[in-house]
Amino acid sequence: MKKIDEKILYEGEWLSVHETIYQNNKGQKLTWETVHRRRSTVGVVIVARLMPSKRFILIKQYRPAIDGYIIAFPAGLGFNDPNHALVELKEETGYIGTIVDVSPVLKTGASLINDNARIVYVEVDEQLPANQTPVQELEDAEDIQVCLVSLAEAKEFLLDQIKQGHHIAANLWYVFGINNILLR
């Protein structure tokens, strides 16, 4: 496979749509439409656990692209700084935490978008006074509810959210849906 040419079909404030012309292994020219972020960033996906209860902090957020709510891990554009995960966690959930591990830069949807992200693992001390009654710092365009879920109840929680008409982020199912299979 070899890229031959690319042209921009549309440019918005945050994203652009491209048409890529490439040559496959048989020598045929083919086209593919892709989405690109206009600002070079690396997002953060935050896998946060309350300690000592070990409950996961999830969010239910309205997303215009699907005209509905999606259950997901807290996330945001991190500008290649994993520490930005703590800012996003505070804004979206009100919780204050500590980073315990960070993944390398990963691709998040390579069939459609040139998006990158790091998975940032965070522990949240639920004994801290600031975490007793966390206060979100949402932007006007955000509608986010916090969901606290134990590993044991996570899969059933997600299935219940689907029954209520909500959507589930694929990465949640990667973690919680397969958990029962891996623990057999």
C-alpha cells in the first residue's frame, strides 16, 4: 500500500475531511475519506478508580454526533501532556487524583480518523475531603453525569444503560465486557 495523493474536502474549526488516493498491492488506485484533527494533539482517556472502594469513575455525556448520551471513561485533548488527564478528571467529574501509569501513544480509530491518545491510569483517594463531595467544572457545551461502578457490576450496568437508550463507548466494553471471559 502506498499513498499517492491527498486533498482536503472540508475544513472546520477542529476537524478536516480528506480524500486520500493510494495504490494497493495490486497496483490499483483507490480512494478513502478520512477525518483529521486540525490541531496536532494527543488525547487522554482516563481510567480512574476510587480507592479504597475500587469503583471506576465513568461519565454519561451528551454527544451531538450521536444525538444521545454515551457512557465512557472521562477523556479530553491532552496536548501530549499526560498530566492534563488530572485537569480533565477534575473538570468532568470533580475528582482529584494521582497518576499511577501512562500508556504509550495509541491510535483510537485508524479506519476513520488520525486520532491519538494515551490511556492514563489514575487513583482517586475517596478519603480526601475534596473527593467527599466533588464539584464538576463543566464548560457550557458539556452535559456530563458521573457514574461510579464496581468491576463486579460494570457489565450489568452497561447493559442496563443500553436498555435505557444510551450508547456505550467501545473501550468500556473492551475492559468490562470481556472481564467475565478473562476471569473464567
